Amino acid sequence: MSAYVRNVWYMAAWAGEVPEGGFLARTLLDRKWLLWRESAGGWSMIEDRCPHRFVPLSRGKFADGRISCGYHGLTFDGTGACVHNPFGGDLPSSARVTSLPVVEAHGGLWFWPGNPDKADPAAIPDFGFIDAGSPVDRTAYVMGVPYELIADNLLDLSHAEFLHVDSFGTNGSLFSHGAQKVEQDDSGAMWNKWDMIGAPPPGWATAMIGEGATVDQTLHIRWHAPASLALFITMARSDSAEPLIPPLANPHILTPETSRSTHYFFTHAPGEAEAAQARRVFLEEDEPMVAAQAEAMGDADFWELKPLILASDKAAVLARRKLMQMRKAEAVG
Ligand code: FES
Ligand SMILES: [Fe+2]
């Protein structure tokens, strides 16, 4: 059985990461790929490995939507077909590299590693909120941990009360006032919703709303297979429902680089302070903890370790189960 679900859209990159007139080389799902924008519109994605002597095509020359191998000059277009053989003569049909369907949506480039006949762009999760509000910076990190562990982390927001106490901890109110609901919606998404109604405000909000007043907070995370998540946060006065912060909506889109490393795509408000805050939360708080977790688990299978399951793990467990079902279904056909 494949280590990854195949018949699903994964995000390869933000479109803005691909240099104008050039290509982006990136490892995704354990294989190396090239992505570029076609001058006639649309995108191409082909494997970064020449079928002749297997050197990376990214070491060659790229021009006008074609890449020439830097070793012996075979040239490939965006469909993966060999369109030039400097030695002349007929080439076998194997003179091509794998190409994958790739579609731009919401500023991201989404690829489909499974059966291309099933690649329906309508199934790309809706991240339209990214451009619906104030401008944002799109960011990508590589985290040296398996994507499943980052998805678990995001699907259980209660960790904010311990790991993010200083950055965006909910002041203990997740436990004193929180109610959790796990729901599915018509888009195939699963939601883990924490609502904290009538909770004591964080310190900075007390000055705004006065002593004794309370706040209603919501922390909602949405998951689409395999690990395309979105986080929605609101905070309002309990008495008037007046928002105390603008509603926050952030993508947290995970794509395996390898089985042990993950491309993490997200956005933050423009500016160095906001970038630094995001780095602090994800790279200084989440990543070291999840990396230590991965090290402690070693090569063991998550379930074989018999993890203790808490009520707050429901969404993460359902997501893992759904991915396993999808992989099993793909394995049988
Ligand atoms: S290795 Fe690419 S053309 Fe020979
Ligand atoms: Fe976190």
C-alpha cells in the first residue's frame, strides 16, 4: 500500500514561489518535480529525473516551456514528452518523464498524484478567504517532521494552552469554558470547533471591555484530506457581540516532502513583526515539540505504539482513520 493517498489534491507551492520565466524544483511525496508557468496559460509539472541516465533535469537549461537535460541534451516539454533528441533517430515511447495535473487555485499550485482521469479541480478545498480580506503574505516552510504529526497538532488546538501560552494561549478558558464539537460538512471537510462562551478575557482585552465583562471566543479548524487545514478565530464581547479582533482565517496546508519532512504553507499579515510572530509560533514552539515527538516515536507506527486517546483527539483520530480508508481503497483498485 502506498504511503500516501494518491487520488487527492496536494499543494506543491505558492504560485509566487515560481520564478518568472523559470521553474521551481521541489521534492514532493518523496520524488523530485519541476513546476513552471506555461506562456500560453496554465502550469506544468514534470518529474525532475531524465529517463536516460536519471540525472536531475533541473541541472539543465530551461527556455520557452522546455527543459534540456544538462548531460546529453534530451529535451522535454510540460507534458513530459521528449521533443528533441540531439542524436537524431526515433525515440521509444519510454522517452518521456511523468507529468502530473496541476491547477492554480487561491494562489496555490495544486497537483494530483493519482489517476489523472479523476483529477477534478472542483475538489480543491476552498481557500477563497485568503484573498477575501486584508492583504496577506504567503509563506512556505519545510519542517523536518512527518506531516501526520503536524496535522495532529493542528487538529487538536488544546495544545495552545500549554505550548503557546505566551503567544496566543487562551488563558485557561479552553478548559474552564470550552465546548468542543467535531463535525463534517458537505464539502467533505471535518471541523474541530472549540467555543469558549462567557470566558474571562485575555489581559489586553480587559482594558477594552472593563472589569468583569466576558468574551466569546471561537477556535475552529477545518481539515480536508490529506492535510489541507484552515484555522478560523473570532473573539467578541459576550454582552454586545462586538468583535474585539478582526476575524482571523489562516491556511495551514501540509504536503509531505518526504515521509519525514513536510512543506508547510500558510499566510500572515504583511510586515516583519507578523512574520517573526509566525516563525515564533510555528518554528520555535510547534516544530521543536513535534520534532521531539517524531524522534521519540522513531520508526514505529503510530497505532502500534498504542497511543492514549483523549476526547480532544477525536478529530485527529478521525482524520487518520479517513486517510487509512482512502489508502486501503486505492490499494484495491
Ligand atoms: S542523462 Fe539526460 S540526456 Fe542523458
Ligand atoms: Fe501550535
